[in-house]
Amino acid sequence: MSFLWLSLLLCFASLFQVLHATHGDADPIYRACVEQCEDKGYIGDISIKHCQFSSDALPDNSSWYEHKPFYSQWKQWNCKSDCQYHCMIQRENERQTLGLMSVKYHGKWPFKRVFFFQEPVSAIISALSLVVQFKYWHSFYQFLHYKLPLRPQSQRTYYEFTGLWHISCLLSMNSSFWGAILHSRYSDLAERLDYTSSVILLGISLILALLRTLNVKNEASRVMVAAPLLAFLTTHCLYLNFYQFDHGLNMIVCMAMGIAQVLLWIVWASLTSHPARLKLWIVFFGGALAKLLEIYELPPYNGYVDAHALWHAFTIPLTYLWWSFIKEDAKIRTLVLTKKTN
């Protein structure tokens, strides 16, 4: 369930990017610094190598990717991003000397790079989250196939929601992967893939919540429940990526899907006598408390650790509880079904 909260908050963060104007990139001193850097290729004693290259000076026999428009576009993007980064750091040092608070630049806090990592701590924790998800997914697979009985004829699991959990975990790992990429090196493409993967994860999680809490086992009924939501999810993703990348609309869709599935699980946990329902409560309340870190949205400590990085770290123990609940649910359902067959 930690990946559900993570995806929900990733989408929720887009609201703050829309509603809260960032003061840093509107600072005349910062903007003048960036313009001068792009024009001259240096900031003080710092030379920006990506701004020094002239594609017109390339020999005729140079590789195809070094000519316009491909290489020049790549070079220009790196020149601009490097200038923005060094001007941001320089301006933040000036603000710190004057005793002023840190501000956002282009919707993001001023992080210090480590090698090519723009947000090193968040990138590492996102990658760790991916590894943790894979570990628990593999553990879940082994638990189903080697510790629980299988159907005699097909050798498939008795648990009716096995395939859905596999799909959900694959999407969760995909979301963590693109989150790590975005934290490592920001780009428009990485942002689109990150938000799209989070939206898809939330949509599939909502479908799974509906099917599990309502105990829908018939394939035809499952299709009737899932088809409208899948159609809506596909339409939304196509709209975001090929028509308009609307952060505000994306936030509304994500919040609606996230709140709907949280309410489904909470109501189910309240009404059911499931032995593992306490774990659900811990996951949800733990996720709600961790959400406060995102709401306060503190600037990064020493330029490295911010509230979002702490949130990433907090989701890892919640992941263990979530998969523990799934395992117990699979065990209970398997025992019920094997008794019926016997």
C-alpha cells in the first residue's frame, strides 16, 4: 500500500506546482545570471562546457547524431539546465548570507548535485523502494507456489487475486523506476513518464480494491467492473501525453481515484473480520501521518534531504506490512477454497 500513497502524493504534488508560484526563477538576479551564462558559457570562475560547443564547427564526416537538430538540441538543453543549476546555487548562497529562506526554482527546491544526481537522496531511496518491492513480490510468488497448495490439475494457485497482485506490483516497480529516473535527472520526458506511471498504478489499484473488497470472482463481472475504469484511464493518459499535460486535472483524477480506493479498504477493514485487518489500519494511518511530511514541504537540509526524501524512506516499512497483509489474505482464501473442494 505504500506505493499507493506514493503515487497519490506524486499526483498531489502537482497541485502545489500549479498553485504555489516559485519565487526563485522570478528573481531578476537569477534570471540575469542564467541569460549571461547561456550567452557567454561561464558563471564567474565556473565554465559551463555544454555552452562552449558550436555545432557549426563540426567536420563534414562527423557522426550523424552530432549534427542539428539532435545534438544541438541535446547540447542546448544541458547548457540551459547547467546554467540554471549553477545560478541557483550561487543565488542560494547569496540568500543564505543575507539570512533569507530558501525558495523554489522552476517548481523545485534547490538541491545540490552529486555526480549526475539532481536529487541524490530521493533517487537512491526510490531505487531502494524498487528493490524492496521486487523482494516482497518474489517472496509472495514463492509463498503461493511453494508454501500453499496448488490446484491438482492446472497447478495454478487457489487464490483468485494472484494475477491482479502481480500486475499491481509490476506497475509499482515501474512507478518507482521512473521516480528514481526523475530524481536523478529531471526532463520533460521523465516527468511525463513518472506521472503517467503513477496514474496507471492508481487506476489499477482502484480496480483491484473494487474487486477484492467486493469479492468479485467471476471473470465476466470483473470485466464489467474493470472495462469502464480502464477506458477512462487510457483516455486520461492519452490526453496528458498527446494533448495537454495538465497538472491540475491530473491532480483531480489522482485524488479521486486515491480517495475512492482508500475509502473502499477502510470500509472493508471496518466491516470484515479478516485476521490481518489491523495491518491495513496501520498502513493507512501510517501513510496519513507520513503525508504530513509532504504537506509541510520543508526545503532540503544542506541541499540534500527534504521532506519528500523522508517520505520515500517512511514508505519502506509500510511496504512490508502491506505485503504481509496480502500473504495472509492469500493464505486465508486458499484455506477456505481447499476446504470447499475437499
